[in-house]
Amino acid sequence: MKLVYKDPGYKYSAESISEFIKQDGYWSEPIFHFFPELLKFKDSFNKNDNNKDIMEEILGTVIELYQCREKEIQSKVVSYQESWNHYEKLINDRFSSIFEFDTGEVFNNLVCNITLNPISPRHLKECIFDVFYMNSDKGSIGSALHEIVHYLWFYLWNRKYKDTYEQYESPSLIWVLSEAVVEQILNDKEFNRINPYYESGNAYPYFYKMSIKGRLLYDYLDDIYKNNSIDKFMDKSYQFMLENEEEIRSQMA
């Protein structure tokens, strides 16, 4: 498994930001927090229109934002790559142990785009994920670890269940599980040493508060993870999610 950092340019950032500005506050507010220049576009999208004019305006604003930060982004391409290269062997070794196969033999074409979008989406089939340019070098490693869990998890999941990648996106329960188990997989002594996010949690905040039949969700998942192979963990954790789907989804906010 290898990772290359790239600067995809202002157009990529503009298109990514535009997609998330359209969504509810959970997804759009971080954009407005970091770039108040974009607040003028809040709630301006028409669901029944292609919003071409708005998209052009956003592109113009993002060009200006990007031009002021281009040198910094270019420097991050270098520093993030150096951090990854330094930890690549450790990361492959730990993921190989956790996922029970040699991860050095897969995903040798991963690309991380450094963008202006603080949401930092991933694109599973294209082997691309994003990182926010304001991340520290250590933060870029933490972000990469989170996203790589998904690539490796779904690689094994797909081989096991022979389903489709379209089922691996929100709001699918398969996606919900994949986001939850990031905590179990990354809660590793060696990863904690290089991941600055482990103390605040590797997964979405709502998972840490979820209670199923009076017991925390992560108490259940921790028990399953500790007492099973990764193969059986997939089976048993998903069965648990199926049995408690309604209660889990009611707490996803």
C-alpha cells in the first residue's frame, strides 16, 4: 500500500465545496467556519435547478481563496508526503496484522488530494481521498489512517460478500458499520503513537454516545472485536447492527 499526495488545483476544491455547501449544517458549517467569504452562498441553492450561476460564482470565490494559499498547499504536498514515507512501513505492518493479510500487496495507487474543503470526502472506487490543507503533518497521517481503514475494510468485505461498491456509501447500514468500526481498528498502540486524533476519537462523535438496550454501542463492538478474527468480526458486528438498526439510526445526529 502506497500513498501519493497531490494538489488537484482550485477547480477540484470548488466542485467539492459546492457539493457540501448544498447539504445540511453538519456538512456545510465547517466550510463557512473556515471560509466566511462563502457565507453569501448559504441556502442559495435551488433543488429544482442546475444552479449554474451560483456554481460559477463559487468557482470565482474559490479561485481567489486558492491563489492566496497555493504556496502553502504546495509545501504541504511535500511535508505530508515526507510524513507518510516515514511511517509507511509501520502503517503497513500494523494494518497487515489487523486485517490478517499483507496490505503491502494492495492499494499501491492511493492518491490523497490536498484541498480547501474541510470535509475531506473519499472516493472508494477511484482510490482517492482528500485532506484539508490546514491539517498538520501529523494530522495528515491521522486522516489517512481513517480513510485507509475504509479501503481495506471494503476490500475484504467485497471479497467476502461479493456485493457492490454502491452499497458502501451513506445511508447504507454497511456504511454505518464501516464508520463505527474505525474506532476498534485504529485503537492500536502503534497507531495511537502517530495519530493525533485518537484521544478525541477515531470515528464520528455520535457513535461514542450510542446506547443499545442500556449499554454503549462500543462496549458491544469492543467485545466482538477482541474475541474474533477480522472475518468473524465482520459477520458478527454486521448482524448486531441489523438486529439494532432502528435504535442505532435514531441516535445518528
